[in-house]
Amino acid sequence: DWTMGAYKDEAIRLIREQVGDKKVICGLSGGVDSSVAAVLIHEAIGDQLTCVFVDHGLMRLGEAEEVVSMFRDTYNIPLIHADEADLFIGALEGVSDPEVKRKTIGKLFIDVFQKHAHEVGGAEFLAQGTLYPDVIESVSFSGGPSVTIKSHHNVGGLPEKMGLKLVEPLRELFKDEVRALGRELGLPQSFIGRHPFPGPGLAIRCPGEITRDKLEILRRADAVYIDQIRKHGLYDEIWQAFVALLPVRTVGVMGDGRTYDYACALRAVTSVDGMTADYYPFSHEFLGETATRIINEVKGINRVTYDITSKPPGTIEWE
Ligand code: XMP
């Protein structure tokens, strides 16, 4: 697309102009936004860029490994992999309030990022994959007084604290434009088309207190659900799909035994920018087949529900 081609060239020119010969550090989350920002900046300034991937242990099945291999092996972008799962999961012990969870993760994220960013030495810029909707939603909720619905997980305040200047090449773009830019940069469609994933990761898809066991159950259920969606050719029609593991156990029957396991909720929505969303109208056949697979394949879950709440009044994530 020629428009994005021109946008890319202009963005590269602006990055070079802003950064000069200085070093840039970029926080990678594994999502499309920070990845597109990193690849764009790498194209502009090469190895003046170092990426820091703060691995909070709240990623989906196999996801952290994919991020590391894509950046190191495919793109040869210098990458620091900060594997800090124990730190994050330890800090979240006993924490069940959604805002406290988000703030705990956000604060630790900043500490860890800062620690590793110092290893780079002499960086003057911090790059972020902030999009236009992030700029708006974290400030106010349209239609009403300025109310923060959820504290957004980003590195707000970090640039000043570290004495770094911000590079935010995606600040004027919506999600679909970021994807077009990513394609323009040669990122694989399988990666570009990935559903958004929130900074606090699986912690906000596990309402209430998280534990390693719950995270593991959630990871496996989510992988089965996404596999079902891909097999039925529905992945690209959906903005975001995931499993939320509910903090409740219910009674079931399997073979000739009684079970007492967790219930989960499947979530799938369509949206253009994440600011409003409709639940996805799966067929009953799809839902039934998926429920059967999850219960058969994931030890620890014996009940599956489907969330039919749109946004508003619901939010996309459960916390
Ligand atoms: P909600 O749940 O507010 O989510 O309807 C709207 C979109 O934002 C994503 N989301 C986040 N992304 N950090 C992020 O980077 C966050 O803290 C965060 N919280 C929600 C969510 O996945 C959805 O796409």
C-alpha cells in the first residue's frame, strides 16, 4: 500500500532526525505494537537500538520463546531477555484487587526495565509502541467526565525518571494502520494478525488472586480455544479471543466420578479499535465442540461458559 510505504519512509526520516547517533532502548511486550515500533526503529537506526523484553511470566503458552527467537534470530535485533517470572508472581501473591494487580505489575515492570536498560549504557531515548487509542483511553472515557476505567499498563513516568526522551513512532496510528505498517516492514502475516494482548498479561484474565497452578490451567485452556478458532478459520474475523479462568470451582461428573474443578469463560469480540466491541456470534456447534475439548484436554477445568457481554457496558478484559 503506497500510503503506508510513504508513512514508513517519513517515520524513518523523523526517527533518524530525532535520534541522531544516540542509543535507543525499547521495551518489547511480544505484542504487535511494540514489535512494529522496534522493527521500524531498527530499520531507521540499526544497532543503536537495543530491545528489553521484560518477561513477567504472565505470557501465553510458548509466547516468550517466540518473541525471543523472532527478534534475535529472525531480525538480529539486540535483545535483553529479562526472565523475571518469580519476581512478578511472588509480588502478586495474595493480591486480588484488579487495580492493585495492575499497579503491582506496572511498578515492577518499570523497576525491571530500568535495571536492564542501565546495562545498555548511555541510552538517551526510550521507544514505545503507544497508539492513538492508548493516548485517549488512558486519559478519559468518552461521553462522561474524565474517569480512568483501568490504569493502563505502560511505562508512563519512566522517561522522566530515567532522564530519557521518548520515541513514539506509532502515536498517530490506529491498530489497523499499525498492522499495515508492519506488513510494509516485512513482518510475517501470522505475527501481524495476532490478537492484541494486554501488558499485565494473563494476570488480568485470572480474576482474583493468581497462582502458578491457575496460570498453567489458563494457558492450556487458552491454547485449545485459539486452536479451535484457527481450525474453524475464524481467527482473522475476531479482534480478540481468550479464556478467563474464573475464581470459582464447581461440581461436575466425569466417567463415574465427581469432579470439583474450575469454571472458565471464553471471550471473543469484534472491534475496530478496542474502544467499543461486540461479542462474536459463534455457532452453538463451535461452542459445544470447544467446551468438550477444553474439559477433555485441560485438567483442572470442568465447566465452560461463553461471555456475551459487549463493550460498553463490559470491558474486553475481565479486569
Ligand atoms: P478493555 O479491557 O479496557 O481493553 O476493554 C481494551 C483493549 O486494551 C487492551 N488492554 C491493555 N493493553 N495494557 C495494554 O497494553 C493494559 O494494561 C491493557 N488493558 C487492556 C485489551 O486487551 C483490549 O485490547
